[in-house]
Amino acid sequence: VNGFAADLGKRVVVLNKAVSDSSGKLVRVYYIPGATTSSSAFKDLNQTAFAGAVPHDVETVSLKDVIDLHTMNRHVAILKLDCEGCEWSAIAALPDEEFKYLTSGR
């Protein structure tokens, strides 16, 4: 109605990476075919609930690099961060100036 979705593909970026406190590492995540919940970076694959999990190695990207590469000094109204429990470490690794940018803009 308000045109929000009209250019959504120009304003939303989906990264096939794992947000972390640093870039360039590999983390192993597991996908469960047919699962009704999202996949995760399980700590213990020996649990029967994870039988049949398929491993994938995913490159990490720091939140700072995401900001630098994708915001182009624009105001960020919404930041959706879902990185399987590493949200606080990803935010804590931000330099002060980047954290201030997220909370008040440049």
C-alpha cells in the first residue's frame, strides 16, 4: 500500500555468509533436511535429534564489514541479525565509531 515492497530488492541484502566477530574464517553449520525449524551450528551432533544433519562450511563476515560494504553511508533503519547466538559477540567486536553509526548514523 505504501510502496515499501516496490523496491525491496534494492534495499534488502541477503548474504550467504555467517555473521561473526571477524571475517574470513570458516564455521560449520548443519542443515536438517525436512526440518520445520532453521538449521544451526550445533554443539553436539551425537544427539539423536540431529540424526541426518548435513554439514556445510560457511565463510564468516564481520558486522563491521557488512556495514562498510553495504550501507554506503546511508541511514540504517532496520538491521536484522540472526547469527545463531553470536549476535552479541558480533556487535561487541564493532569499533566504537561503527557502533555509534548503528545507533545514531554518520
